[in-house]
Amino acid sequence: MKNIYKYLIAIAITGLTVFPGHNLMAGNKDRSGQAGVYELLINPWAASSGWGGVNIASVRGLEGIYNNVAGIAHTKTTELIFSHTQYLKNSDINIVAFGFTQRVGESGVLGMTITSMSAGEIMITTPTLPEGGIGTFSPSLMNVALSYAKSFSNSITGGLTLRMISESISDLSANGVALDAGIQYVTGEDENIKFGITLKNIGPRLAFSGDGLTNHAWLTDEDDKFSVSQRESQFELPATLSIGAAYDFLFERSRFTLAGSFQSHSFNNDQYRIGGEFSFRNYVVLRAGYTYEDGQTNDIYSGERYTLDNGLSGGLSVQVPMNKEKGSLFAVDYSYRSTEHFDGTHSIGVRITL
């Protein structure tokens, strides 16, 4: 019990150094839009996004690499997930994610995920051809996460994630790294009381480079061509600090988990989440959640709203046991997140636990 306070204090102090002068209860809307790599804030997994990613304290297995890396320490042997997300349906934005976790030794677990986001084809335009007609390009946004988590005792798990980030178009690219850290604590007579804290997206600034920052011009009508390179501007990562708790109501063959969390953003409004998950005999799992941030109920054109999300989310999983003795199963997960415009965000995934 004493060690848990040491880990919590260490992460909390780190969070305070990352959020200097930041009011943790009011958000930082004045800096909204000044960071980059905002795709790191989009949950690509179908199960945890079904209740808004509120399960900071209770996430178990591979999806913990996004929510709280300490959760992957609960992987029994091996877990694999493939997920596809239609982000803001009908916007042609798609997210594909694949990952696996593998237990190593008695208390350690290794994990890796690959997440790729595409935005369809965009017309190429130039100052002399503002209407295009010379082809298209496709932005590519990708990150690869390598994680390790460990069970320090029957009650405490902790982990780290190193995330490699890449963004590119035809003539520009940016690359960088980010670090996530998290811990979870379980207590109660039936181990049904859970707490968690995670610090995400900590890393150095990024900057784009490439031929897209170079302009070519001619001094005369002759072949005296010269190039002017523009100075690139660096941008920061969208760091967050999240604290969550969960309580399992245990029945004879079912379980209901009530969870809540608070997420502090360094470049956006803070978010408050609440959600529930009901598991019926571990065959069918239903989820629902609500995420609130300041200004969320304002009109989208008022200038006082910073998200398209309405806050509501829901999802379900259908799980088929493959080996009851080992606890292995095959599952299909689905989630829906409501948005102000477009037709919401839809995720579907396939999960195999061995």
C-alpha cells in the first residue's frame, strides 16, 4: 500500500511539470489548436471507446496501450486486436489499428500497436493553379507504440509506452517520439475497487521539413532560378493527465462496472467522463458513457465550443469462449460516438485472447 503512494506522487509531480501554470480544473482553451498530432487523442479501439475511454482504472489487456498502459499487465498469455474506425463518417477519414500483447516471465508483459490514419485524396493546388487539375495527394498519419508493463504486487501494476510518430504528405514530413506512463491499483475484498492514473503524449517538439517549404522563383525571364526556403515552425504534443476510478458490482453470473475519470489537457478544455459496462456471463458486454467539457453544449458556430463530439458513446461486444480452462476467447467489438455534424464515429474490431 505504501508503494502505491510513491508511484502516484511520482506521476502527479511529472504531470505538474508538464502542465506549468495550468489550472487543472479549468482547462487551457486559450492554447486550443496550438499543438499538433491531435490524432493521438482519438481512441482507435472499439471496446474502450464504447464508454468514452472512461476505464482509466479498469482497462485490461491490449487496449490499455491507449487508455492506461498499466492495464496490459493483466494479459494472461497473448492478445491480438484488429480495429477499423470510420472517424466522422462520410468525411473519408479512416483509422486502422493492429496490436498484440505477450506475457514475458511471471509478471511482465510486452505490447506493440500500429495505428494508421488516412484522410482520402486531396486535390493538389498551386498559386498559379488554385483550382487544381494536376493530381491529388494523400496525407499519412501513423504511430507505432512499444509498451512494457509489470505487476509489482497483487494490487499494483505499472507500465511505460514509447510511441514513434510520423506525419507526411507528398513533399513534407514530421517525425518524433512520445512517452506514456501509467499505474493501476486494485483493492477491496473482491478486488472490485480500482484506481488509475496515466500521463500521455510527453515528448519533444516536432517540426515539418521537406521540399514543400521551398519556393522557386526567377529574377528575369532567363534561366536565373533561385530557391527560398521558409523557416519551419515547431509544435508541441497534446499532453494529457488522466485520473480514474471504477467499482465492480458483482453478481452470480454477471458484472456491472461503474467508472469515472478526469482528464486534464495541456492544449484544450479538461474533460469529465462517466460510464458503465455490463457483462452478462462474459458472453455479451454492453457499454455506455458520457464525456463533458466546458462549452460542449454551446452552438458549434458560437466560438465557445472546441469539439464536434456530443459526448455520448455506446458499444457492445459479443464474446465466444475458445478454451474455458485457459480463458481464451474470440470477440467482436463495436462502438459509436455521437458528433454534432457528420454521422458519428464508428469503430469495429476483432479481438482474440489466448
